Amino acid sequence: MELDIINDSQKSTAKSESLIRTPSLPLISYKGQDKLALFFLRFCALSIFAILVLMIGLLFKMAMPAISMFGLDFITSSDWNPVEDQFGGLAFIYGTVTTSFLALIIATPLSIAMAIFISQILKGALSKVVSMIVELIAAVPSIVFGLWGLFYLAPWVKSTLTPFLKNTLGFLPQFQGPSFGIGILSASIILAIMITPTITSIVREIFNSVPQIRKEAALGLGATKYEMIRIAVLRPSLSGILGAVVLGLGRALGETMAVAMIIGNNPTISKSLFSPGATMASVIANEYAEAEGDLHLSALCYIALILFAITFIVNLAARTIIWHNNRRSQK
């Protein structure tokens, strides 16, 4: 009887092992699929790097006549006269930097406040709806912002905002001079509206990643809700907020159509924010198709190369800040 029981158990064990055992042939095919997937992923990654290198090489090649003729004096000169082959990019660099940083001054507090409101004040479905609306604003084409700025924002700046700024801050040279509605200030406001959804979305995700136990601990120690937000949410998120702001700056530096429609496209340097100006992206968009001489085309490519370098450095700095913040949060 005991031998029969042992034999039956051995047979059942052998049967179960035969069911569990998988054939060796599919394992070979799985290894082949892994190698194919790994090759495909490497090819895609190297393709992106190769496209970047080719883009930089093409810009260098096309900008080489202007680099050879003007050198670094191109960056310090503000002369721009295609008729006499006089080219300098300082006015466009000034316009780009001024509009971008002024847009950051306007958009940063607004974006942080919206992110706090969405992630810490609103709850449930209402928070998701407001977040979706903010993200939809980021999907609006820049040409739409440009048209809105040209027909609605510029007249409002001329008739309402400019008199207010002159009456309150008119003693500063930045708020003096005539205003036609189209100029650096209007372009900065348009840029601020365009980069606000980007900064808001990133900062909101940073706030949502703060551990709930940290917020509950602050409330448990007697902090009010706003003190909890300041201590447990804002303070540990400062580096992430800085990274989001720098990413917004990268978006503002490269914006083209909306700025080109409302900045005035005047290659001059003026202290007044009411005066027209030009950016690196706007001059490329406006003059590239109509560039007649090879030197004019090369100068535009030189500006594109400078813009590419500035944008690359800004985005690299933002990624470094976010990467450093993630490493600190994991410790």
C-alpha cells in the first residue's frame, strides 16, 4: 500500500514537472527579440545624437563666412544694414534676453500661485479639470497668440497699461517715451502668457511629489494650511521650481511667430520697454526668405547658431537642476 502511494506521488510530480517545463526553442527566439529590440533602441538614440551633430555642423558651415569676417565682434556690434553688408547681433541678443527675462518676472509668481491652487487648494475632479485647461493653453498655436496680441493686447497696452506705468514708474527710463502698443513690453506679456502653462504643469508635478506625511506632520505640529504650504511644500521644492523656471526661459528664448508679430522688428537698443525691438528668432523668421546676399544669409545663420547655443545651455542647466533635485529627494 505504501509503495503504491509513493509511486502515485512520483507520477503526479513527474506529470506536473512536464507541464511546467517549457521547450528550449522559444527561449532562443526570445533572446533574438531582445537583441533586436536593443539594436533598435540604440539606433534611435544614436540617430537623435547624429541629427544634433549634423544640425550644428550645418549651422557652422553656413555661418562660417560671417564668422570669418566679423568674428566675436558680431556679438558686440549693433549695426544691422543688409544693403551695406553691415551686420551685428547685439540688438537681437538684447531683445531676446530682455523679453525673455521680463516674461519670467511676470510668469513665475503667477505660475507658482496657480500650481499651489491646483495641487493644494482644489480637490478631486475640479483640480483635474483646471489642470487640463491649463495644459490646453500650452497647446494653443503661437500664431493665435500673435493675432490676439496684435488686435487686443497692443491697443490695451497703448491705452491703459502705458498711462498707468508712466504715472507710477515714469521716473525710470524703462517706462519713458512714446508707446504705440507694439514693442518689447507687449512681446514680454505674450511670452509670459505662453510660458505660464509650461511652468505651472512642471511645478504642479513637483508639488504633488511631496510626501503626504510631511504635510500631515506640519499640520500636526500646529501649522496653518498656508504655513504648511510654505514649510512643507515650497521650501523643499525650491530647486525643482528653479528648474521649471529655467525650462520656461528656454521656451521663451526660442519663441518666434507671436513675438515677431508684436515686437515691432526694429533692430535697435532702447532703454524704454515701450519702444519696438527685435529678437534673434524674429529676425531669422522675417529676413531669411528675403536674404539676397550670401553674407546676409550667413549672418542670419550666425544668429541662429548663437540662439542654439544659448537655448542649449539654458535647457542643460534646467535638466541639471532637476536631476540634482531628484537625487536629493531619493536620499
